[in-house]
Amino acid sequence: MTKQDWLNKCSYWKEKWSAPKEQGDKLNDDSNGINIYKFIEFLNKNLKEDSIIVSETGSSCYTAAQGLKLNGKQRWICSWAQIEMGSALAMSVGACLGNDRKETVVIIGDGGFNTNPQALAVIKYFNLPI
């Protein structure tokens, strides 16, 4: 199997078994909170051409992996194997400063958000577009 054959097969599997399709009408039901797959779909439509997306472990990581549609100029950073909660805010500061202050979007859960308030102070102090 060639590399292109493998990529085509992966694209076929992704299209056939993507999570949002499995959820059908449930995707638009926000009675129990925001559906993260619907959020990722919305995010795809509203990102800048060269945005940086940072997510951490857990659902913020695997839903981004399943749903983000990057254009080649956008970058996605995730802490796949480290499994540290709260890392995404700090990673976003570094990603933003290291990339000429490009728009940086953080996908983080409530627990991770609450573990790293000092990163919010840094974001505010440097007026970063995060």
C-alpha cells in the first residue's frame, strides 16, 4: 500500500465514522450544555487563516483531533501523552508569543481552566490575542 492509498483510506474512515454524523440531531441539542462536536464545527468556520489552536488532554484533545479541519497554515498543539490538566493556557502563551502574536484559540475544560489562573494574568498583562 502506498502512502497515498493509506491517506485515502484514512480519509474514507474519517468521513464514514466521524462522531458528529453518529450523533445526528443530538448535535444541535444544547439542553445539557454545549455539544463539543458542534463547538468544533463552529470553530472550523470561524478560525482565521493562520490561527493556532491549543488543546489539552481529554475530550478537548480527542474532539479536536476528530473534528478540526486545518487548512495547512493553521497549527494545532495538543499535549497528547503528557496528560497534564491545565497545560493548555500556558502552552497558548508560548505558542502566541512564538508566532508573532497570531490569534491563538484554547480548547480547555473547566477543570484545566481552574488550575492555571496565573496564565490568565500573563495573557492580560501582555494583551495577547488568546
